[in-house]
Amino acid sequence: MARARQAVSEARRIVVKVGSSSLTTAAGGLDADRVDALVNVLAKVRSGGERELVLVSSGAIAAGLAPLGLARRPRDLARQQAAASVGQGLLMARYTASFARYGVRVGQVLLTSDDMSRRAHHRNASRTLDKLLAMGAFPVVNENDTVATDEIRFGDNDRLAALVAHLVHADLLVLLSDVDGVYDGDPARPGTSRISLVRGPKDLAHVEIGSAGKAGVGTGGMVTKIEAASIAAAAGVPVVLTSTVHAGDALAGADTGTYFHPTGRRSADRLLWLQHASTPQGSLTLDDGAVRAVVERRKSLLPAGIAGVEGEFSAGDPVELRDHEGRPVARGLVNFDAKEIPRLIGRSTRDLARDLGPEYEREVVHRDDLVVLHP
């Protein structure tokens, strides 16, 4: 355990995620004192010049509630997006003013999860974040809620933070909320205790996980935080989950919160986004030979291996690859529109090139745009 906490204190590049409940009042609207308190900690951590920080910040929708006269977070997407539009500007203005006390410039980075599966967008986001850090700016990342659809219910940015940690090759992910770690039961009940170290999923098999934040202004909960921690840990990034008031102690390597030990190695960045953040727009059913080729031999999906198609999608969209029983086995970015697929089914690329033209002599899903889904 001491070695794990030492790794935290020695982490050079860190992604910190903060939830809405840590930045706003229960009625909506930013709490300037809370924002300043968080910035005080973050500015101190990076002041020596040896540590780089990226902040993934929720709070845009919550910040927009009071200015728009909304008593609580709306359920319909249109009003959520309206609140995000108003709140995002207020959130960044607050961060800009707060960091200015330390002479630190803030850079806003708005991401949509589906875009991050695409090569060019992923590469551009990575370059932007690297350049902001190199130039001494402080990146503040949020999901682009004003245009997001399904992503707006992404888990209060917890999963986004895990993916950003992988994107920037972080040495550590710190998830901050209003709970000071994972407990072996309801923290409000007597007799429950904090779990200091999680080595893998088995360590949490007996734990009751709550879902609602007590402030009522965010969408996250302990479920999404543990999912995010598991994603990051499986991708080789250690995680500390604790409360915002303990942020300074956590970043210093003190025994606070719950430490998630890395359980896997880093994979191709973009494929992690494809697996955990993309929303499939349709599906392709594969024959048994294609399933073996894709899953076991990590080959591209060719037209000859397709047995069926469902959904409406365009070239470049994420699709699910299924076996003949309908079980998802992989996910990938498709090279053809859905309406083109039926005439490709079961045919060789050579035949297709002869009958339809040379542009059809290619994979339906290239192996570089494909990730196998492990059960």
C-alpha cells in the first residue's frame, strides 16, 4: 500500500476529475468558494513545474440551472443542452478568474465521445492537450453537452475522465466527488469502513454500490466512478477515488480515498474510446469463420464473412459485430453505408471489384478500426 501511495506522489502527469456536486449549490449555480478551494489545491500541485495537470470538470448543466430559472436538472435533452450552453461559459469564466490569481492561463477543451473514436479527431485532441501543457496552460476538459445526444448521460464525465487519462498518457487519475472513497456498505450506516485498496474486480464483488449523488445536481454516482476507475486501471492508469475536500492529501500520496491498482496495460488510445465511449449505429452479423478471424486472429472483417445487417449508419460510424446468436463480439468503424452492405454480403472483394468497381475491393471494417469485446 505504501508503494502505491508513493507512485501517486511521484506521478508527473495527472488527470483530475471533479463532479457537479463539488462545484455548485444544490439549487444550481456555481459556488465560487468551492471553485477557488479546488483551484488553490491544483495550482499548488503544479507550482513546482514538475507536475502537469488536466482537469475534467462537470458542472456546465448545473451552473446553467439558476440563471435559466430551473429549480432542478431537467430530464429532457433540449433543456439540458440549453443549460449547458449557458453554464459552460459561466464555468470557464469562473475557472479563468480563479486560476488568474496564480498567473495561470486556462484552455477549454470540449470533447464528444464518438468523435474521439475517429483517427483525425483523436489525433487533434491529443495534440491540442499536449501543446496546452507544453505551453504552461491549464486544460479544462468537458464533454460538449450542447451537441451531445446519448453522451449527455455519459456518467457525469467519470468515464470521459478515464478516457482522457489514457489519451494524455497520464500517470494517475484522481476522481473527486462528495464521497471520500468506496465503502463496504452504505457510508451512512454504522459499522461500514472505507476500502483503501482495490487490486481488481474481485475486491469489490461483495460491495453494495450506491448510485445517487446527495447534492442532486449531477448524473454520476459511485457506480459510474467505479466503472471509470476500472476502465482506467485496465488501461494501465492507477486511480484514486476520494472527496474534493481531500484532493490535496490525495495528490500528495496520503492514505485517503480508495486506490485502484492498474490491472492491465495500455492499448491503442483510440480503440479504448471505441470500446467504451462510442454508440453503435447498427450491427453486422458475422458467420462463424468471420467471428474466429476477427476475435481470435484479429483480422479485418471482409464482405464474405457478413451474414446480415441491421440499422441505419454511414461510412465511418461505429457498428457492433455480432455472432450468429446475436452476441456482440467486437465493435468497429464501418467503411460502407448501411444501404450498401446487402449487395456485399457473402461476396469476395475480388468479385466486388470486378462487378462494382475497385473502390469495393476493401475491408468492411479494417482491423485498425476494430476492438474485440471481451465478456
